[in-house]
Amino acid sequence: MRNLIATLMLGSVLLTGCMSTPKTPEHLVIQQPTAGSLQAPTMQAVNLQVRDQRTQNHILRVEHTDDKAEFATSTVPLATLISAAMADFWPHDESAAVQFTVFLEEALILVFPDGGNYRAEHEMATRVVVRSGDQWVSRRYVTRVAGGPYKRLDYGHLNDTFNKVVQTNVRDMFKDAILQEWLAEHAR
């Protein structure tokens, strides 16, 4: 009888410990980036495209050990959100002569153990290639944010930080003076 009571008590302690460990969500909610107070350019329309060139679909990777990790994707594909943001900012038309392509190269929150805690690295990298005839310009935007140490993972905080990373990356593209000048000259 004592063994049964000890086993039940140990089981309840273990279950309580498991319940306090946050479950990795299946999906994160990424917000569509906006131009905010940035002035949309006045120019001829461009043919906008967004291509996701990442080697994985997930945006969150939580590494617990060398051989155990959990993953989460976004509720709406990130390329779809970037495409909508681009269409809201740049004048666009599928038949336009100027080809404006955004390549999504990286978009990841990497969470990894660090001495009994966790650390997080948020990264988003995009590359823009704009072509008009035989002339073109290429620009790359990389946004990185590191966080931690965290005793306990707060997925809401990780999600909010990644939303800021996405917003910053896209706004950097919108504000890029070299890109704006090239478009002003070639998309008129």
C-alpha cells in the first residue's frame, strides 16, 4: 500500500511538472507588415512577385536536445503576407514591364538550450531583384534579433518579437533609397 501511495504521489509530481512546461504551438500568428506612415511611391506600376526560397516551411524551431526539436509554421504563409504588404505599397500590374521580385531567403525563430535556460535567435532575410529590360538592381535585407536567457519559453513573446522582425525587414525594403531611386528612373 505504501508503494502505491508513493507511486501515485510521484506520478502527480511528474504530471504537475509536465503541465508547467509550455507546449510548442503548431502555428504562430504572423501579422501582415504595413507601411505605417511611409509615403507610397508615385511611379508606374511594377509586376510584383514573392517567392519563398527557404528550405523549410516552419518559422519556429525549438531545439530541446541535439536530436529532439519541435516546429511550428505560420497560420498564413509568410510569402502571402509579404505579397499583400508589397501590393499595398507599390503600384502594381501583372502586365507591367518592370519585374519586381522578392525572394524570401530566411524566416526563422531558432530556440535552443543554453545552460539550463533557452536562448532565441530571430532572423528574416529577403532579397529584391528588379528588372527593366537588360537593366536591374538587387538589394538584400537581413533583420536579426537575439533574446534570452529564458527560464521558461513564452511563445507569445517569441511571436511578438518575430512580428517586429518581419515588420522591420519589409519596412527597410520600403525605405531603401537606392531601390526608390532606381525605380523612379526605370518605372516611369
